[in-house]
Amino acid sequence: MRYHSSADFHRETAERIGILAVNFGTPDSPAPRDVRRFLARMLGDRRVVEMPRPLWLPILYGFILPLRPRRIAPKYRKIWSEEGSPLRELSEQLRGGLASLLAQRMMAPFSLEFAMLYGTPSVSESLQRLRAAGARRILVLPLFPQYCGATTGAVYDQVNAELAGWRWLPELRFIGEYHDQPQYIEALRESVAQHWEAHGRTGHLVISFHGIPERYFHQGDPYFCKCQKTARLLAEELLLKEGEWTVTFQSRFGPTEWLRPYTLETLAGMPARGIRDVTVICPGFAVDCLETLEEIDVENRAAFMSAGGERFEYVPALNARPAHAAVLAAQIARHCQGWTQVEFALHTTAPARDTSV
């Protein structure tokens, strides 16, 4: 292997901490060609589709990529704004809020970069920017509260693939998850409570997470359990009783069994069971994107209402809320211990919670 030059590093330069926050990604535009490029990157990742390449790649390039982009592109156009992709725009707003908060509290020079697993800027590009800024210690923050091999694991893979070509390696730390951190649960609770205060409370809360193939769970992926715990803690904080909330899984892809119950089927069946007003929240998404703005708030809303539902409320993702930036800053503070002094409180005053699933 040929290692990249480290000419940007100087022994006299003050040490700088690099912080890399990574989200899933978005096409550069809603045009079919850009959607195809995005899908090719995502579905070509072994973490996302765990099938033998000789079997999967002919299916991907022979059937999926020639057809699916044209079906999905109109969905992206529905949510695209003048600023572009909602995920990219909201991520940039979150980055600004987080950078401002860190600048007030970090006791050492730092650089903050946001990256996309399957979009721009890439993990590789963002790591190179941190290196150019002189970062000798890098903290990686996957923006996936619930650990999953298909998301958090993919971040590990891409970071390590880039660093494999560096001659002078930085100290490296990863944040694996924050699905049960009190400050994160409180931010979710606050978002639901404020939505209900503004729009009125509904009789049932649906807590929807992105799904994964069921076999991943049976092969040891902890994602299902992490989602259940987040949902349980949120329901407890909202003082919901049994029967007032439901956990579901969305975004199924392909013919295999995915984690159940499915969000779409659950919502479509609720009016027949007497549940005609619902609130939906998607705690696994750090910022809103196609899967929340179009799949949940358009497609799933329509399915629920056409089945006899009377009221459907979607609680936006935490997005660029100050509470969200504070959650991420607290995680950064926790994992930077020993690197620098940080003034953030690492724990809230909330009572200790049961750590079992």
C-alpha cells in the first residue's frame, strides 16, 4: 500500500481535536441520475445488504438501479426545497449550532466536520479536512442513536478504510450509541410535549424506527433491543400507559422479512381497532429526511386517513433544536475526557433508569 503524505502535520503545531459527525446521506439532487448514484453507493455497501457480491451485484445493477431511481426521484422532489436536500440543510444548521456550543465550552482547539456515508461531503473528504486542520485526535460521532451494523458499523468501516492509507495516524475514538442517555430521552420527550402543546394531544403515540432485515437481529445485531429501550424510556417520560403507545419499523426494502410490526400496516389497521388519532415520532433519525418527511408524513399519513383515521400528527426529528445540539455536545464531552477539559455537565439530574432492555 502507498501511504498518503502527512505534510500538513507539523510537530510545532498545537494539538487540535477533530470531531467528525456522520449521517446516512442524500442524493445531490432529486434527478434520477443523482438518485441512482446515491442508491448505488448505499446498496453496494456490504453493511447494508449482506448478500454474496456475485449474487447481489447482478440484481442491483441489472434490475434495481435501472428502475428504482425513477420511482424514487418524484418522492425526493416532493420534499426538496430551494435550499436543496432537507437532510443536508438541516444537518448544516445542526452543525452550526453544535459548533457554536462547543466553541463556548471546549478548552482546546477543535475542528468540527459533518459527513455523509453515501453522499457529499464523504467520510473520506471530511477526514482529510480534519487532517489538513491539524487534528491529531479525532472523535467520530455517528448520528445514529441506536447502534446498528448497517449504519454505525458502516461509519466504522469507512473511517478505517480512509485511515488505512494515512502514514501518521491520529488518536481515534468512536461514539457507538446514545440511545438511552437521559439528555437524549429528555430532548425527545420535550419535542413530543411541545408538539402536543401546540397542536393538541392525540390518544396514541407511534414510535417508528427504520427497519432492518429480521435475520440481522437473529445473527446478533442489537439494533432491535436498542430501539425498544429508547421507546420504553420515552413512553415512561411521557407517562404513557400500556396501550397508549406502539413501537413499529418502517422503510422495508425487498421481499425478505424485516423487523415487525411494520409502520405502514400498523397505522392502516389502527382505525379498525378504534384508534383514530395518532402522533408519530421517529427517534432514530437525527434530522428529517425522505423517510420521515415523505414516507411517514405523506404516505403513512394517507394510509391512516384513508383507513378511517381522523387525525395524524408527525413530530419532527430533533433537527437543529438547541436541545439536540446539547445532546451531541454532551456526548462529545463524555468521550473527550482525557483529551481536554470541557465544561459540559456529563449527567443530568434525572433519576437513574433501569439499564435493561
